[in-house]
Amino acid sequence: MNWNRIIFILLLLTLIVLGIIFYSPIFIYLIISIIVSYIFDPIVSWLEFKGMARWIAILCVYAVIAGLIAWLVITYIPRLIEQGNQLIKFISRTDVPLDQAIVQLPLVHSIYEFILKVDQTIPQLNLLPQFNQLIELGVQKLGELPQILLSNFQSIISTVALVFTIPFFSYFLLKDKRKIRQALVSLAPNKYFELTLILFNKVDENIGTYLRAILLEMINVGILSTIALTIVGVPYSIVIGAIAGLLNIIPYLGPWIGGFVAGFVILVSGLPPIMIVWMAMAILIVQFLDNYIFYPLIVGRTIRMHPLVVLMTVIAGSYFGGVIWMLISVPLVYMTYSLIMALHKNLKEFRII
Amino acid sequence: MANSFVVFIKKIFPPKEVHTELKKYQIFKTLNDKELQFVYNCLHRREFEAEEIIFEEGFPLEVIYFIESGEVELTSKKEPKTKLILKENDVFGLIDLFSGQKRRMTAKALSDTTLLAIADSDFEELINRQPSLGTKILWSCCQLMAKTIQEKNQVYN
């Protein structure tokens, strides 16, 4: 190892670090673009093999997606906004103070009366002030909700900007997929060439399958939940359906959380509590349909992770970085796990370790 | 006027590079320009120095190599007598692809060698996705193997 070589490597490392710092603001854009390109790649490749130029195939896919989004915006979004508005209106109504409004809800009211009765029979207990305090706390948190939306105005704007940047990024990622891959593989030294190729294919396949499966699952469960909840008669069914679909990324736990959200909404909106049972049944049916009919149909093979590992991963994710990390930690851990397994197997087969 | 317009268009959209050089390999001989482009998109070009080991016996098979230039020597520990020397335009790894997922021989570059590699998964995808291309390639593979069999043991099968 001569000095020139060491200096060159040091310079190169400095440059890489500087590059990472310089490009760090767009990493998130890049990651989302990669996800988008993975989702569309099978369709584009299929069209390409049918004899269409790759860039035309991408533009065709984009046109279809744009049409779909336009259709969704026209039909679905107004109802979503309307339902969301109703929820916010309930939270921020001014004619009655919110804590009184909540106390007036049938279920809460019956609990309130029950506690009042208990307090009257056993005067020393003084449960009522505590109950009131609890409601006040809940009201305070609910009241902060519009505030949170307003104070995050800037990030909402940047999200809109992001939506317009991502198609450009993913266009080039899709179009030059082969070239990018060839360039990356060419970096590997000869000794590790085949190994790199195997790992590349493995990661490619895993990420691709996983992302597409997650997306289809989300859409599928979202639509099914919306339909089921609408049949049962739960209010804000579209919002809850969308939430349930999103939460379905977390295996085992997601559907439960979705169920709790639905149950909470039923309680808040003052419907008879028996509705919760119907809602639970609806969600169970959706999960059954999803797990035993649609999931095997869409994905083919299930990703097996022990419930304990999932639970630990989700909790650790929530400590690490909140809701977003709760959602992405499980796929991340799964991918890392499968990569390490493939790496170990192949390193042994190529007699490197 | 119309002519200059055509020239102008051609300047903006230069005609795509045609990879006819791939036709020198037996199994791509019958492909047309478009199919060659598909093949080319999957290829990786690797350069080996003289005496460098390309792969060893018993390694998992991931790629098929085409020799663009240079010489490659194939040896086997199990059968010390067999020793093959392959030259430009030859392909190796093809029989291993069909017979099993392990390398049966060790490959070593004799001189500075440029190889084109195609991953077996890409190769399979090419064949599966485009039946006409696949038929041509597989037909050529059969021809190549028939030739090899005839040369090697003179059996009529």
C-alpha cells in the first residue's frame, strides 16, 4: 500500500461524504421514486417485451395512472373531505363546549350517570372529578388536531412539491433500469462479480415483490374495509377504510389498530355500542377474505415472521421514529433478514467465508 | 425540403445502435436487431487479466460467459485429463446451466480476456417473456450441443 494510493482513497472517501451531505435533502425523494419505479416495473417490462419502446411504455403507464388519479379525485376525494370535515366540525364546534358535547354522547353519558350514581352512594370515592379530568384531557388532545394540521402547513406544501418531482425521478429510474444496474454491477471486482449479481437479483426480487404486494394489499384491504363498514353502517367509512388499508402494512397488529380506530369513531359519533360488534365482525370477515383468498392470490407466498418479532419490531420502530417508522420497520427488517440469509448462503458457496 | 426535414429528424433522433457484433456467437446468430438489443441490455462486460481465475469448480452457477477476446482454460480436479481451451466467440457455462446449478470445471484466463456475462435469471426471463426469441435461442443451443456431442464422442443419438 503506497502513500499515493492511500491519499487517493482518502480523497475519494471525502468526496463521497461531501456528496452524501450535498444530496441528503433529496434522499427521501429518491427512495420514494425507487419505490414507485419498482411498482411500475413489471408493467413497463411487459409492454417492452410486447415490442413497445421503453420510454413510450412508461409514458403510457403514466397516462393511465394520471387518468385513474383524476377519476379518484373526482369521485372519491369530495366524499373523503366531506367525511373528514364532519369529524373536524364535531371536534371544533363552538355552540356547545366540546367536553359537554362529549358528555352528551349516549355512551359517555350513561357512564357519566353511572359514576354519578356511584358517587352518590359512596360519597368518599369522588370519582366524578377524575372522570371530568379525563374527558378534559381527551378534549385538549382532540382540540390540538386542527392546530397540528395548520402548523404543519409548510410540510404539506413540500409534500405537494414532492408529488410533482417524483414522476420525473422514477421516469429515468424506469427507463434506464438496465443501465443503472449494469453500472452498479460493473463496480464489483471480478472475484465478487457473480456474488454481487446474485445479491442484486435477490434484493431486486424481494423488494419488488414486497412493495407490489404491500401496495395491492393496501388497496385491496382499503376497498374491502370501506365496503364492509358501509354495509354495517359505520360513519366515515371511507376514512376508516383508508386507514385500515394503510395500517395493513403492519402484519398481525395493523388490522387490530384499524379496528380500534373504527371502534373509537363509533363511540365518539354516538351510535349504539352494539355497532362495535358488527364492525368487528365486518373487519374479521375482511381479514379472513384477505388472508385466505386475496393475499395468496396476489402474493402467492406469504412472508413468514413470528408475531413476537413483528411486535418487537413495531414497538422499537415507534420508539425510533414514530408512526412512519412503525409502518416501514417491518418490511425493512424483513428485507435485511432475507438479504443476510442470501449473503451468508452465497458467501459460503463461493468459499469467501 | 422534405429531405432536409428527414435529415433534421435523424439528427435529433439518431438511429439506435445495432449490436450486430453479438451475432458472432452461435446461439445469437439467428436473432434480429430488436432481439439483439434485448440481449445486449442484459449483458455485463468483464475484463480479466492473464492467469486470473474466473470461477472455481463447485461454485454456484449464476452467469454464462461469452468470450469477446482472449483465451480461457477450463480444468477439472475430478477428471484431471479433461482440459479445454476456449477461444474468441466461444461460450461456456451453457451446459452447466441445463445440467445443474454447479460449476463442473475451473475457468482461468490464459491471456488478458474480455468476457460478456449474462445472468441465468435474465437468460431465462428473455426466453420466457419473448417466445419467438426464446425458441431461436433454444434452437441454437440445441445445435451447439449436438455439434459438441458429435465432436466429443462420435455417438449417434
